[in-house]
Amino acid sequence: MFRSWGLVALATVLGLLLAWRFVSPAPPDTVRFAVTAEPASAYNRAVDRYAAGLEAERFKVERVAAQGSVDYIRLLREGRVDLALVQGGVPSTSGSAGLVSLGQVFFEPAWFFIRAGEQGGNPVQALRGRRVAVGPEGSGTRVLALAMLAANGLPAGAIDPVPLAGSEAAEALATGAVQAAILVAAEPSPGINRLMRSPGITLLNFASRAQAYEANLPFLNAVRLPNAALSLPEGLPAGDVTLMAPAASLLARADLNPQVAALMMRILRDAHQGRTLFSAAGHFPSGLNPELPLQADAARFYEKGVSFLQTYLPFWLAITVERLWVLLIPLVTLLLPLARIAPPIYTWQIERQLWNIYSRVRKVEEESAKGMSMQVVARLEALDKEAAGLKLPDSYADRIYDLRRHIAWVRDRKAGGAA
């Protein structure tokens, strides 16, 4: 039994050990996100929703503070975080080696405010030599602001860049400390709401040049701020305004655990599929026009949706099955064929013992015909004793008795001949 079925078990175990090398690693216990120091930012609020989804599946979430999108990419490359929301355009300028995208998740327009006295044929070019709030070093706001200015023929040396963002930039523009301010926000912030109501300050409308910006800066998208969208009673803004907006993307290291990636795609769908001020319901998350290659599980999600197992099974059970499916290969290709040949091997192992004694009986009989009959009886009795001592299943008892009867027949015949 061991020599037959043991062969099947050994071959199967070896096949499983070989297949185990191709099993995807188990997901980590903790997922780390890069966040800003501003709790109310759109990025941090999004991370809070992601954390809730991960914690519901028994993951721990760790937040690592950083300065902005450029800093986020640095943390990703260093392996200090697993995931980070990064402003569109930043990967193109900061490099993307070793990083992948899980897709775009929301628009965050550039709110380009300018003092009324700075307007002209091209109000952006009128800022040459002026003080412009472009955001602090390492921020996505600064990357976007300088890219938009450079597209208008205003490199960083052509203006006086002021490292202010948010409410501080709004305050500087309202008081005249700067002549323009570029704020990047997915939703109207207190600073934006203040500037929209400040006399002598205008929000630039890019409607006539939107396609030109999209052609020169491919990571930008034209989005529409509808008439009176900020305040119906006040009629703010007074007419539709076209803004230029990069899309924030969730980036990860290329070695992100596939089960974490698959779960994050489901979380992204639940967190961002609703309608927003600048996107219709179902627009996000989006795998269109990513700045970085899509992670394999993300690409599969955008093509086929949530996997069958994760749709109908609890997450941890689904990922266990998905991780171990590769082990079916040795089970199917080795175990089933070997299981079919094991019974014949088992039968052969048993019958070999019977035929071994039969062959020696025949040899004794042949030798006795050459004049060795005086030793035949003793040798046949020894063979009969050996046959009686065989340890075979009860189903083979008749074969043992047949063997012993044949030995007795030869022994009786030879004993008579010897007498």
C-alpha cells in the first residue's frame, strides 16, 4: 500500500512544493498612506474613506505625513509608504520609475485668480515680473502653476514666485501682496470662496484656450464650473467658467501586493463613483489616460470589474482561494492520473509476491527432473510455509490457497516419485 499510494502522494507533494513558488504572497497586515498636515484637505478626506474600507477588512492603516505630491513620490520610491494620492502632472516632472497607477479618482482644478488691473490681451502674460503665489516647494500646486506659466512663455525666472498656498495665498492676493494666485483644489476652499467675493479680483476663464492647454499640457482637462454653482443667491460665478484641471491619481509601488490592489479598486469604486461638482456620476475611478502604467489588477478591474470570487465571497476567503488556485495545477495534472495508475501498481505489488513463489516452485520442479528429487520435498515444504506467511489482504486469500494447493500437488507428486 505504501509503495503504490506513497508514490502518488510523493509526486503530488513535490508538485505542490514547486507550484508554491508561484503563489502570490499573502497581503501585509498594514497599509501605509502618504498624507498632508492639513486634515481638511481633499486628499486626507479621501484617505480617511480608504482607511475605513481597509479597516473593515481587518487591515491596519498607517498615515505618513509629507509636504505634497512631490514628497509623496519620494516616499513611494523609498518604500516608506504603499499608496499616495498624487496630483496630475507631478509624475511627469518628478519621474515615475518603479511606480504604477490605480487610476484617476477626482479632478482638482487650478483656480487662477488675478487682480483686475493685471488683465489684458493675455492676462497670464501680463504677470511677467509680477509676484505670483505658486505654492511651496515640493507641492503639486507649485508644479502645476509653473507648468501653466511656462506654457504661456513665463518660465520661473520671468516672475517672482511666492511660496504661498491656500488661505495664505488668498490673503496675500486680497491685500495686494501678490498680483496673482493659483490655488489647486477639488472643491471650493475658504480661500477660494473669499477671493470669489473680493472686489477687483477675477477668476480666469480658460474657455477660449482650453484645447490649447490640453494640447500643451496633456495631463490637464477642461472642466466647467457652472453658473451660480458656488452660490445660487449671490449668482457666483456669474456665468459658466472653464477651469483647467489635473486629475488626482492613486499611485503605488510596482510591487504592491495584488490582493491589496484588488481590494483598493473596490474601495475606489465605492468612494468616487458619485457625482461631484466637476464630474458626472460614474466618471471616477478612471483608468483612461494614466500618466503611469496601470497596475495589473487595476487594469483588470477597469476591463472586467470586481472579480467573481470577491463579488460573492468575503474578502479574506476570496483572496485565499485566488492565491492558492495555482496549486490546482499539480492536483489536477498529477494527482488524477497517478490516482488512476495507483490501483494497478497496488495489484502488481501483491501479485508479484505470489508469482515470486510460483517461479521458485517451477524451478524446484525443473531441477527435480534432473535427479535432485531427494531434496524436493524439503524445499517445497519451505515454499509452502513461506506462502502461508504472506501478509496479503483478505480478498487475496483464495490466491494464497491456490498457491499452497499447487505446491502440495507438486510435493505429493515428487514425494511419490522419490518413494
